[in-house]
Amino acid sequence: MVQQAATAVAPKGAQVQVQWGLADGRLKLAPCAQVQASLPAGVSAWGRSRVGLRCTSGAVAWHVFMPVQVQVWAPALLLRTAMPAGAVLADGDWLRGPTDWAAGPTPPLAEGSELLGRTLARPLGAGQAVLATDLRRRQWFASGEQVTVVSSGPGFSISSEGEALADGVEGQRVRVQLWLRGADGRSERGAIVSGRATGTRRVEMTL
């Protein structure tokens, strides 16, 4: 069950390894003819996790948790040499090698286009996998610049133009003054909306 859950969200071809821990030695569980296993809601299938074991056929009902460590081995981008915070990554600064995708808070980056020209937010050691959180966020546009606001929902997507009311930093929310076309063909100020900066002069809203 754990293997299947981890594999379902792992990159293609990844090798999933499951290592079981030990239950609390102080537990004195009554004999049970049938035990049902489950993954608790909200518990990750990667890294340090736990599996619930519930006695469904026994003289005494009990429910305990077993610790488990899940590793997900797949190729990712590793630094060739140690680099300090503030270093700008160039082609040749990394290589592809196997790493445990479940070892960090987020999966490592696996495409060179995700690293090229990016700046390290903290120092990293040689052979260390690079995470998105290891990179400084990009500024996609400045306050006052014209941006495209893309609004999307189930089955539709529309775009409009506006003026950024603050700097657009990658992934952060920013307010935009929309520009509308008036009856006389001139542009006029519309509503102020909020969305996430996702690209060069681009803001996305989900409706």
C-alpha cells in the first residue's frame, strides 16, 4: 500500500524504497485475527510517514501507528562544486545524478532550464540537489509596468491588460489596475484585482 501510494506521485522510472520502523515497545496489543492498514488523511506518502493499523477482528479493538521511511530515488540536478549564496548558475555548474526526491521539503529540480541564470538563495555543497526553495525568487515585472492578467476557470480563460501596482515577485500576489476600453475607444481605469505573478509581465487569477 505504501509502495503504491509513493509510486503514484513519483517521477517516471523512480525506485521507491520503504523502510519500516518499530512500534512503541511499551504497547501490549491483544491478539487480533484481522488487521486493516491505512494511510492517515493528510500524511505524505514520501519521507518520514506513518501507517495506521486497526484491529477489526479481535477480543479487544485497538488502533496504532507504525513509523515508515519512504525514499524515492530518481535523477535530478546536482551541483558539481560547492557554491555560495548569491552565485548565478551557468550551464556546466550541475550534472544529473540519482538523489532521494523525498529527502527535502520539496522535490529537487530536474531540468536545466529551471536553473540557468538563477541565483542561489543560500550556499549549497558539491553533489547537493537543488530545490526551488534554494533559488531566489525572480521579479517578473516592476510597479507601474503594463501586465497581462489571465483569468481562468472550468472550461474558460480570458485575458485583459492592466497596470501593476507593485513589483511582481515570482509566486507572490500582486494588485493590478485593469484598463478597459470605453465607448469612445479610449482606455479607462477599471477594477483593481489581485493575482499571482507567474511570468514576464503576466499575472494569473483563478476564478
